[in-house]
Amino acid sequence: MERPLLPGNFYDRVYDRIAILVKECGSAAAFARVCGFERATVGAWTRRRCLPRADMVAMICAAMGVSSDWLLGLSNERGDE
């Protein structure tokens, strides 16, 4: 199934933001531990196979101290204001 086209390549922005957070944690395994996910789940994101569900976006934002707008590429402001 082909992905719908969204302005500014939404998918790449989300994957890129996840990659930034994984790098900050030092590894995908460390990111998974911090956020409370299975390593395989994070692996699917880093391989760009699927996007996190809404509940997982909330968990990432809470664990990493970033806003959902930043994680979804809708803002360049990283923190929750």
C-alpha cells in the first residue's frame, strides 16, 4: 500500500526525529529502555518500517522531554512549552 503524500514529507521528519533521540540515548536499545518499549519496536522505526502509534508518541515525548509537535516535525521547538 502506497503512503499518502503529506506536505514536507511527514514520514521522513518523524523518522529523522526518532533517529535524533536514539542517538542521544546512545543506542536503540537504550532508547527502548528509557521509553519502555521492546527493542524490536524501536528497530522497526529506525528501519522506517512503521510509525509509532499515538500512545507511543505520548510515551516518547514524556520520557525524552520533547513536545509531540517537535517529534512529529510540526515545530522546531523541542520542549513542551
